Amino acid sequence: MCNLWKRSREIPSIQSLELSGREILKILSSPVCSQLVELDLTGGEPHLRDDLVDLATGVAGLKANHLTKLRSIIITSNGLLPAKTVANYRKILEGLQRTNIDLVSVNSFDGIGRIHDTIRGTKDAYKLVTETIEGLLELKKEYPNFLAGIKATILPQNIDNLDSILDYALAKGLFHIISPVFFTAGRFRNLERQDKLILGPGDYHKISKFYSRSELNKSYFYAQTRRFLKSRRKSWVCTAGYNYLFIEFDGKVFPCEMIATPIGDLRKQEPETMWKGPLAQAWRKGMEKQERCRTCLEPGAIRYSACAEGLSYLKFLRRLGESRFSTSWVGEGYSKYLE
């Protein structure tokens, strides 16, 4: 569902364009990032960077003077490098001790057995990701600040496997993000795959039924998605460009990963200049007018807007009631924003 890997064929020298660890740490040292709570290191595949451990521990080193609010480092991975992934996380966790920073591992998991192999286009992908997950579960026993989970993209190829994916996550004690496929000109570069991967009305009926499982009732993301599928109306207000940004490998900045038009370039601008610049200001004024924004169900966008926009999340908590309040507020990590 993602053609990002093709960029290495289109740009032979792509690695030379990638932000260095030093450049990333410089960006994160800017006043713009001083209130940062969660940082997501994504890809591609982050574990292909030889300096991933140094980068993550370098971020932790900024905690005292720059990133004083930082509570989570999230690393998104395809899980195809079990030994390297587990070894990297162990080193990172050692570097995070006494920082009050959680390490969160999100692993791509799109089906059981051959379904996952087919979607990933990789022989033994399921064997490798499950081996990775087992290693992460062992780490979890040693480090209380380590959280592990799965991210599944809903496609026609796994639409009938969603219950099995969730059952796997529940049985292993993994958090889970199971969301419909997105098509973007920028982040995923997969517009030409819509004909093969787009979900039909019958598929969305199956998704709605799946999202009605009782185990998902306490999740804000699933609740918002379920409401949208039922009413076709978005009931939350996005805060992209206000309290979060998406930074590409080469320093270009986007309001979020769904938008293909950059609002700055951190190799050419200081973060403060970009943040206050005309492109960022224009985006904020026109954000909710875009069709892409009116129909967005991107899990990260929903998450990062919850406490900043506030109203729809408060309504959700009220529906949960006092006895189930902490399941979302603490269990889903939203309490970190207001500590």
C-alpha cells in the first residue's frame, strides 16, 4: 500500500539527501520543539539507519534543557529485522533510563500468515514480524517504560482477517491501530494503486461491524472512525500545523503526512522562521476547507488533535463514564499531554 521505497530508484543518491543525526537533533533543539510531548521516528524503515540508537539516545539527551516535556519516542517499523530491532531497542531503553521517556514500538502487521506475506510482498514476512514481536515482549518484561503494539492497514486483501488481527493483539497484550488504507501524493506516493486497493461499500460495512467489537469501545480513534463511517461526518477538528508537523527525510516540512504541499524546508530555514512563515500561516487559515481534511481518518491526526482541540475528546470521555475514564485517558497515553 506504500510506494515510498521506489524513491530510492528515482533518486539514486537519496541517502546523501537524508537528514543526519546531528541535523535532526539541531532541529529538535529549537524553541519551536520545546513543548514536544511525542516524537515519532518513522520511515521507510528506521532500523536501516546505522545511527538510530545514537539518534534516539541523543533525543533523550535533550530532555534536560530543550525537550523538557518529552514523554514518548515512537519508532514505526516493518518488523523484518528481528535481531537488529530487539538489540537496538535494548540499547535505546538503557539510554532512556531515568529520563521519564517511554519507548513505543509500532510494528506493521497486516494479517495472519500468508496474508501478511502477500501484502508485504516479502517471503516469511509474517515469521519475521512475529519473531520480532516475541523479542519485544521479552524486553517489555525488563523495561516498564517500553510499549509494543501493531499497526494494520485495512485492504481488500485482509478485510476478512481483521478479527484475527485484533485477537492476536489482544492475546499478546499489544496495543493496536487498525485503520483503512490512505492514498496520498506525498507521504505514501500510492495514488496509482487506488484501483487495486480502494475499499468498496461492502468493505466499509465489514469495517463498521468490526469497529463495533466491544474491545474497541474505549478507544478514541476507533470511536471517531466508527462515528464517521456511520454518519459520513467528521466530528473532530484537526490541529495539524498547530501542535504537530511531519518532517520528511530531507528536511521538508508538511502540516501532516496526508498533505503533499510543503510549508517549509528546515535545510533552508530556521524552525522558528518556518513556523511563523507565510506558508504555515496560509495552511492554518485554509486547513478545514480542504476536501482531504474533511474526510481524514488518519490515526495520528486524530490522536494529536484530541487534547489540543479538546471538545470531541471530552464528549468521548463523558460517554465512557467515570468508571472507564482512565482506560482512555491513561491507557491510550493522553494524560501525558497535560502532566
